[in-house]
Amino acid sequence: MLNILHVLSKSKIISTTTLSPLQSINDKPFITQFLVFSSNSETLFGFEPKHGWILNADKKFRLYISGFNLQNNSIAFSALQDECTSNDFISPIYNLSSASIIELDVHLQRVSKVHSSIFLCLIPSIEISLNNSLLQNGTQLKGPYFTFFREKTTLPLAAKICLVLMLFVFSGFFSGLNLGLMSLSVDDLRLLAESDDSSMRYYAKRVLPLRKRGNFLLCSIVLANVLSNSLGTVLLDSIVHGLFAVIGSTVMIVLLGEIIPQAICSRYGLVIGAHTHLLTWGSMIVTGIISYPLGFILNKILGQEVTASYTRDQITRMLTKINADIEKPELDVITGILSLRKNTVREAMTLLPDVYMLDKDRKTDAELLLDVHKHGYSRIPVYSNERSNIIGIVKLRDFALITPEQYHLTVKHVLEFHNHPYGHAKATDSLYDLMQEFLKAHWHIALVQDIRTEEDQFDPVSTTVGIITLE
């Protein structure tokens, strides 16, 4: 009885129901009150003053009856109001053996869906002692006192566990796709679809049609993820209850639904997305009635997806930081081309003191020929009097046909004979503009001049400060 009272206080269910006496209390039986519990000492589903106890028709429950003059009488349950004959009983007839407190284990039978209320019948002992062919009549107590419901057919425990695991795996799958696919831009996939790697081309061509439907794909993945989490949580609550259900669903969602799949798909999102593209298409079709309108609204509000763009500096840093399959000489050429617009001639020129050049009056003798071949420059500036006064360019091959009989000739003679073209550039010009001039005029070398204005002069003065070559 202490256990019963504890269950009652814990569940906050009305503990007793008082009944009106049937007749006078002289010697006629009547019931004063009763208590209802399930057979395994768990609380019942509820109590309502209008409908009485809310019971499960498929389970046994325990009924405690108290009253007077109950011995040698019986009780039964009827599904029809104001009818207490044996044809209407939906339970066995229970004999009462005590005059005051009686404990019965009751299991309702012949309960169908049309029965919504159950009534209690008190049967005098004389009716039961008669021939079985006679009707067993009783008196129906004022009610109804019980309203039953029938539980839906549930899955076996093993099937529930498998279904819970499957739902949380689906949740993790969609969570991983959300990160793996949405982090890939359409431009990146187009580049991969045209790459030399056959596997990357295959993966990109499978994912690209999905990724083009950006907001539709996003809404489908998120909706499927939330639906899997919700169904998994509800189903887990039918296996374990209370705090264990909360802890279990939290652990399953965090581990199987978020951390593990996102850690995997952040590295292999393209591969996983390509191999599961049919499943992704299926989720978009199933959730399309909701996800497609949501995606359409997002497209109208936010506009089309903006593709990523990079500046020259960002591209240069990306090439130098990432582990790309590019050799250092190739990388130097690429980064040099990307920096043409930003860099000036002054940053790339060779300063005049470091330039190998020839005096115009120097003899073209054996010593000069050895010196020229030793330095190995294909184009050599020629100056007059001072190094800053460059008057032309000679090539290494110009000295190839000089014979000992021509050693009396000077560099000036060679310069005037060939008269190679060369250009001029300001130190402040951009390398890109100078590159265009080189290609247009077919130059290979240019003199770099610094334009200055002296304090006592109005006209600017140009001074040669170095050279720059196309190579």
C-alpha cells in the first residue's frame, strides 16, 4: 500500500472515486470508493471527472474496491450504459470475498473500437448460483467510470533500435552534405569538370547539376536533416524515457549527426556527394513540395549566388602558400606575370653601375672578343665618354665575323653598321605597359630614364639610371 500511495502522489492522479450507495446500509451491498493502478505498479494514464479513469484496454490493471456487505457478490464490466446482463459483459465476472477492501486484477475482454466507455456492474450472489442458462443480472453503478483507449501496434524493440540508428545516420549524411556540397562553388566545379584528372571530372559532373540549384539543394538538405533528427528523437523516446531519452538523442545528434559527418565531408565532400547523388536527388524530390518554394523565395530575396572572385595579390598568395604541383621556376613566372600591373620599371631594372657595357672607342681586338664572350650577354649597351650617355646597342653575334685584319675597327663601327633598335622607358612606368611596348615595337632592351626637374630649371631633365630587357 505504501508503494501505491507513492505512485499516486508522484503521478498527481486522484486517489479515490466515491460512489453513491446502492441501497440502505442495513444489509444490502454497496461500494463506497475504489482505486485503480496498473498491474506492474506503474501509474495509469490519467483521470477525468467526466470520463473517469483513462485506461489502456490492452493491459491489465489493478482495482481496489472498498464498501459494505460485498462478500458473496460479484462485479463485472459492461460496455453498454444501463445494461448489466451477461451478454453485455466485456470482462470475466469477479467474485468479491471481503466485506470491506477487495483487490482484483482486471483484464478487459471483447473490447472493440466502438466502445468508448466502460461501466461497473454489481451482481448479487444469487444470480450467479442459478443455472448457467439464465441471465446473470446486476445493477449498474452511476458512471461511466472508465474510458479506454487502444495503443497502436508498435514495432519490436530491435526494429526500433535499427530504425533510430538509421535515422541518425541519415541525419549525419545530410549534415555532412550541407557542409561538403555547399562549400563547393559552381565555378570550382566547372573547373574540375574540365580538368585533366578523370576522377575529378567524373565527380564534378555528378555534383554540378545539384550545386547549380543552390537554395533548392540547401532547403532540401536542411529539411531532410531536421526531419531525420525529429523522427529519431521521437522514436528514441519510445524506447527510453525521460532524461535517458534526452541524453541519448543529444549524443546521437552531436556525434552521428554533426561532428563525425562534418569532419569527413569537409575533406571528402566532393567524392561523397558524387557517389550519393541519386540519394540527394531523391531527398530533393521527396521534400520538393516544401523545399522548392522556399528555395524560390530565397532566390527572389537574396538573388542569384555570387561567385567568389580573387584579386591578383590573393591569387599570388594562394599559389605560394598551397602545396600546388608547380615547380619554383614556373611559380616565379606566374607570380611575375600577375605582378606586372602593380610593379614599376624601377623595381625590375638593372642599375647602371651593374650593367656590362662597352666604350664606343674601344678596339675590336682579341681581348675585347674574349671579354665579350666571357660575360655572355646577348645585347650590350655602348656608351660615349661616360656610362650614363648610352648611344646604342650591339649584339654578341655582331663580333662573330670579325677577323684579325679588322682588329683596328672600334665598337662604334660595329654599332653604326648594325644599328639595332632599342627603347626608352621611364622608371615610373608599369611593367605591364612596358611589356605592351616591347611586343608592339619588337624591342628586347630599353634604357630606363629618371625624369627630374632641377630647382633652377623649368624643363625636366632625363637621366639614364639603368636598363631593362624583355628576357
